[in-house]
Amino acid sequence: MKIERKYMAHYLNATFAADDGTASYVRLGKDLEEYSPELSANVEKKTNILGNETVSIDSYQKQGEVSPYYAEKGDPLFEKLQSIIDNDLVLTDHTPGYGSAAKYVASTVREIAIDASVYDNKKSVTLVEIMGRHAGWLTAASVLARKFEGDNPVLIYLPEVAFDQEQFLADVQKAFEHTSNLVVCISEGINDGNGKFVCELASDVGVDTFGHKMLTGSGKYLENLVKDRLGVKVRSIELNVNQRCSSAMLSATDEKEAIASGSFGVQTALKGTTGMMIAFHRTDDADYHITYAPEDVNLICNQEKTVPLDWITGNGSDIGQQFIDYALPLIQGSVKVPEEGGLPKFAYRKCNCSEPSKIS
């Protein structure tokens, strides 16, 4: 039995628990022209005292499959899913995926700092733009790249604190007094404190389907600013999607917690509990330890957890020890990623090509 795709599909309300009651439905599955369910009947046979047999069919249960959902920029679920690695969900110590994303950021920034250090014959600035519209959790993780006090990244700017261009230039000039090759990390969402993003100063900024400003170019704007005002060698680097999709530096702690929270979620659902998100609660033990608990998703949606202001130091240009103590346990351990042909082996969808035998 085949049913046209438009008549049978799976949809999810991407707004979750919107305060105004509006809904934005996303079709789960992609590129499916038709949906082929298997109809399994509930059949009951009865035999009376005369030996006559009757068969009754009271219902059918549909079973089928749809393709996985792949969120892309512009999709209603994109920002909801991205918030997982951004670590900005409330009522939880941290989110699954954040430990690995933080480890990637810190490791990559350390590599960038090593590269920058080889050019020590003249002053230079390397700007690293990291994800974070309103919450700077990923950018803050760059502080973990330091090997000693005063090491790169010397300056770190989060969106939680108003960004002042003149103060930024003064910070760079002062840092040159003890470091000739500066690495500066910035959140994509750094702003003037009045709602204007730094990237908006460079050119007109587009908006996505939600009307949210598409943030890109903060690093490039500051690159040109430093070049014009300070006249030193400068480059900008945007880590972009690698922060959330790279498997090169997975955290073993993150993997362990993600599996455990998934298991806890299934157990919770089997008990009949619904409308909940599995949260991580950090205990007060001397050693790092978390417990899992369901939290009402209605209290989480449309809320945002930002980096505490007392964790941001250096007049808004540095990250304090409190964040380091918070983040270090989350990046511990490594994960051996399965390989095939010397490359990471991932699950994938087979493409619809003329020579499928060449796709492995």
C-alpha cells in the first residue's frame, strides 16, 4: 500500500511552548515522494460451541519510517538544536555536546596560538570569531587554551558585556607591551550594549526566517579596524560550523553523559512522563559528579542562560577562574572515532545516484 507523501507525514511544532500560542510546524523527513506504511491488523479468532470459527479485525496499526531531520539555517528548528552546543539552556548545569564543542574550541585556539607565535619578528593580531549570539559559553572555553598565565588568547570578549571599540583598541595596544603576537577571541554576538551588533557596523546584515539578524563578520570588521587604526599585521578566523560538527576532539566525559542522559530519558518516558527535558545537576562534591533529572520543558523554552557576569574579568576582556573550574571537568578524556580508509566513519544516507555501487 502506498500513500502520497502529502497525505501522511510526521510534523513537529518547532516553537515548542510559545507564550502566544503560535505554532510553526516542521515536516520530519526529507526528499520523500511517498510514504509506505506497513499495516498490521489486530486479528481475533473465536470458536463457538458448535465449532464455528469467526474472525474479527478491530483496527490497524501503521508502522513506517521517514528520513532523519537535518536542520539547516533558516529551518524553524535550527536555533533550537544549535542551543544544545551553545550551552544556553536553563535549569541544567550544561547541555550534551557542550563539553566536546568546548574542547574543540580550546584545542583549536591553542593550535592557532602556536601558529601565531612563530611570527615573532613584528607585532600581529589574530582574531578568532566563535559562535554565541547572546551567550558566550563557547567563546569563554577559549581560555582553556592557555598553557600559562599571560598566554594566548590574551583577550576574550563575550556578548554579555558591552563592547567598546576604543577600549578594545586600547586593550590591544596595552597587550603588545608584553606579547608581540596576540590572539583575541570574540563571540559573534558582541554588541554595544544597546542592541547593535558589531557585525552590523561593517555592512547591512540580513535576517533569517524568524527575523533574527544573521551574525557574521564581527571578526572581519575588527580586522579592518585594527589594520586601519593600529597599522599592524592582522587576520581574522571564523571557526564556523566546525565547532558543532567536528568529531576530531570529542570529550569522553561528554560522550558518557550523553549516553547516560539518553538512557535516563527513555526510562522516564516509559513511566509515562512527558513534556520534560533531561537536565544535568552538578553535586557539591569535591570531585565532579552530576545527577539526571526531568525538568519541565515549558520552563526552559524561550529562556536563555548566559555566562555569569562575575565570571567575566579584566573589565570585560577576560575569563576568570570560576569558569575554568566549571568547564575543565567537561572536556576530560578522548574518544576513539571509528575509521574507514583513514577517515572518520560516519552513519550516512545513501544518495540516489545512477551508480550506487560506487558509494560506500
